[in-house]
Amino acid sequence: MAYILAIASSPSHPSRTYSILQYASNFLEQQGLQTDIISVRDLPAEDLVYGRYDSPALDESRAQLEKANGVIISTPVYKAAYTGVLKAFLDLLPQKALSGKIVLPVATGGTIAHLLSIEYALKPVLSELGARHILSTVYAVDKQIQLQADGSLQLDAELEQRLQDVLSEYAQVVKHFQSFTKELARIG
Ligand SMILES: Cc1cc2nc3c(=O)[nH]c(=O)nc-3n(C[C@H](O)[C@H](O)[C@H](O)COP(=O)(O)O)c2cc1C
């Protein structure tokens, strides 16, 4: 079964981006994919700040990433870019950690004006990490995402449809890519 790792990178809790990942994870599992979500805020802050490449606390995340066929990288827009904690985490990954993975960026922001921040800020970093297959970004603004007091998520209809369309395509691409790489390995 194809495996998707979703990375949440808001320092806040509750978090709109984290909730979108939960939605995405449920949706993808219904499409027959296995998923996990890791939240960078759960990793030891000192390891991130001091750039401890050898931190054992990162071993599990690195192992999950290594076996993933697809990676969803989510971030709130902070100061017209991605969050600092996301960069601190990405800096601790191996040089080509995203090589051979299908990557889907997901971002939320207070304003649509920063939609392109993912293109000019995040995508070059993903590319440096070896990502060569990056699907189109899902970008949502705060007013489209309502977090209810009971923790449930209410998405604006346009966003929900767009998210479902992108996730359906993502599931297909990841499954095909996994079959393709398996076949390549088989024929040597
Ligand atoms: C420190 C900080 C900086 C922010 N900078 C921007 C920004 O430059 N552009 C923008 O559109 N939204 C900005 N926002 C708004 C967040 O991107 C937005 O509220 C997002 O949905 C929060 O996601 P979260 O609930 O997952 O943390 C900023 C929020 C914070 C806390």
C-alpha cells in the first residue's frame, strides 16, 4: 500500500493547517492509502534551534520520510514565507530527502496576497531537497476554514471541492508512481 507522510509546521495549536492535514489524511485513507501526520511542534525545540542533526528524537520522522511514497508539506504563511520551525526541521533532513517522492504543498494564510510565497519561498527549498514531482499547491485563506470549539473542521464549499479534487489526483499519481517504481526495480 502506498504511504503518505504529512508534515504540519504551525507552531500554534489548534492549527488550521494541521486540521487540513487531518482532513487530507482521512480522505486519502478512504482512497486506499496509508498515512501519518507529524507535527514539527512536537519535536524537541532545542534540537531544532541548535541544528542537532544527530538527534535521536528525529529518527522516527526521518524513517517515516524515507519510506514515504508521497509527502504533504503544509505551512501557514508567516511573514510572506513558510514558518521558521518548518525550515529548522527541513534543515535537519538528509540532502535529498524528498527525492523520488510525490510532494504536495498545502498552505494557509490570512490573505490571498501571499499565495505566491509558496512558489518563490517554499518550492526552491523543496527542490534543493530533491523534490522533482511537486503537485500544484492547495492554498486557503483563514475565512475559508472554521475550527469549531469541539475540534471539528468546517471548510468553505469552494475550498473543500478544490481540496478533494487535488487529493483525488494526488492519490492516483502516488499509486501510479509507486507501481512504476516497483516495476522498474523488478526489471532492474
Ligand atoms: C507570526 C505570523 C505571521 C503571519 N504572516 C502572514 C503573512 O505574511 N501573510 C499571510 O497571508 N498571513 C500571515 N499570517 C496569518 C497565518 O498565515 C494564518 O492565520 C494561518 O492560517 C495560520 O495557520 P495555523 O492556524 O495553522 O497556525 C501570519 C500569522 C502569524 C502568527
